[in-house]
Amino acid sequence: MRRLAPLLIAALLVSGCAGFGESDAAQSGATDGSGPMTFATGRDTTGYIQPLIDKWNRTHPKEQVSLLELPEAADEQRAQMVANLQAKSERYDVLGLDVVWTAEFADAGWIVPLDRSMFPLDKLLAPVVDTALYQGKLYAVPYTSNAGLLYYRKDILDAEHLKPPRTWAELREQAVRLGRKYQLDGYAGQFLPYEGLTVNFAEAVQSAGGQILSADGTRVTLDLGTAATGLEFLVGGLRQGWIPQESLAYKEEESRLAFQQGRLLFARNWPHAYGPAKRSSIGGKFAVTRLPGLDGPGSSTLGGLNLAISAYSKHQKSALEFIRYFTGLANERSVLTEGSFPPVWAELYDDPALIKRYPYLPVLKQSIMSARPRPVSSKYDQVSLVISSAVSDALNLRKPSDETVATLKQQLSEIIRTP
């Protein structure tokens, strides 16, 4: 069957049944669709991607894949991809897209629709599959997932006979009292005005019971009272001092270092921070749990990476087969064990051997299943920019929370209404 798979895929593609038909092929300018490819994605900080590509290259001499590493920051990755695609360049074949870019790239015609039947979508975590859809069509294939977690000093909470906080009130009380007692800062997330701040604000709104946009991204659904409650959780922490002022300059790396260097009692971060913390001086002193919320466990922002095919690639058939290989179960296991990223295959989260090695997997699965994507919109870059800018003003105490969310709702409505 493995020998027949490439022939079957080729036949399906030629017949227009493999995810992009004649009109799509004409748009991309594809010829026979086979040949060497470039895989453009964010910088591989753990070095696990190239060995997986090398394995493919050893058995596909005429379809060699070259890894093109873009900047680490998502904003910069998007800028380079957009510039390439707007120029209708054929340089990129396979694109590693932040999960929130699917709508924008599909709406612009930069990526091609795919045939659902060619991928084991029923074996993947359901929320991550949703991030690959646009207007009911599959435009990308989930590759990694992500969800925010609360990192906490288990040694200190154990010494105080406390369980990790499930609500904002519990987090606030523990951060203030224990922070003072143990001379630690209480809590931090990613509060620099960039994409990370959009994520933290979205989590606060969701964890208060609200949402920013409708599921289809066509309406602003920001409830002013709920959004102000979520924002005030963060603003109040900065005003009262249990969130340190220096966290206003934190991105993921700065908050990770602050926690693993023993300066924070609690920190919001992604799962990739777990490994470095485990190898640090607090290695046996911390644990993770779900983010707290207003009245109970909160809702994380759903992150991750999807793989898509450029509409201007000359080798779309090869790109499709490469994505099938790269998102297979064996490679998904390597995503976790070698790359330290959350995989998208559901069964890996229930594997006893993996749970023994990565004790946070059950909590992470719960977080992913209860997470929500960032506001889905073909104008996401504009949406994120106005959110991070407005929220930064509030965190820096330049504007009160209720005024901030009212202005933000108006700005978002203008963006969504503009053709």
C-alpha cells in the first residue's frame, strides 16, 4: 500500500479529487506538480525538524525538501510569507502557518484547499482540526498544537498545604500573601504589546465567560462588562503589585526565565517552557495546571502550527505527499519527544509511557480541549494590532479598563465592517 500511495495520490490529483481542482491548478501555475520543495516555517529552536526532513529526502531523491527557517517571532514570519505570496512567488511550497492565519491566507487565495479524506482528521484533537478549516473547507493540516498553562511553585504551595489556584481570587490571594512571605513576585504572563499580549487578553476575556468575535469572525461579540472584568484582573494585579511592573516588557522567553530563575510564584506560559524549567534549579519544585478563571478553571488560547500548500507552488503533488508524511503518527511522536511541542494526535496524550515521561500531558490535553482559537478573521493582523495596543494602554494605567474595552469594541467593529 505504501508503494501504491504516491500513484493513487497522483491519480486523484489529476482527476481533480485530491484537494485542488483545475481552477486551483491554473491559479498556482502548477505543471506536473512533482519535484523539489521548500518548507518555510518559523525558526526551529530545538533542531528536531531537519532530521525528519532528512529521513524524507533519503527516500525521495527527486522530491528533496529544503528547510527555510523564518524568524522566531510570529509577526515577522507572517510578514515574510505575505510578501512572498503577494508577489506570487513560487519559492515557498509548504508553509508552516500559525493556526490563526488560516482564514486570512485562505481568503486571500494564497493557499489551496485540501481533500479531507486524505488525512486522518478523526484521530486528531477536534479543536485543532477546527483551526485548519475556513468556510467549511480544509485549507491546512494540523501539525502542532498549543495551549497556555499555569506554572506554579509546587514546593511552596505544598509547604503551605495549598492546592494550585482554580480562580482569579485564589491566584490573587496566594500571589499576594505567599509572594510577600517568600519574597517572590506573584504572577506574570506576556504583557509586551505584541501578539502575546493579544493572547493573554483573549484568555482573560474567555476565562471571564466572554469572547471577542463570533465564531465565523463576522461580528464583534465583545461584551463590555465581561471584557472589562477580564482586563481588570490583569490591570488590578499591576496596580496592586502582585504582577511586577517589569512584566510589561515580557514576551515568552522573558517570562520563562523569570520563573525558572526562581523569581516568580506563578507564570502563564506555553508547554515548551516545561523542559527548560525541568532542567533548571527549580527542576523538582514546580508543576503545571490549567489557567484559572473568574469562577473556576479558565480557557486558554489555542495555539499551534498548521501545514499548508502555497497556491503558487509548482510542486503541489509532492507538497501534499510531504505533508501527509510529516503529520503522520511517528513524526507526531517526535514533535513531542524531540521538539517538546504538543502533538495533534489524540492517542499520544493517553500513552502511559509518554505520560510517565511528560507528566503534564493530561493537563495539557484538558487545556487544549477547553481552549479557544484567537479571533478568527481574514483581517487578523489588524485585529491583533488594535487589541495589543489598547490593552497595553490599560496595563500601563494610561486608560481605565472600561474605557479601554469600549474603545476597543468600536475599533474592532470598524475593522470587521471595512471591505
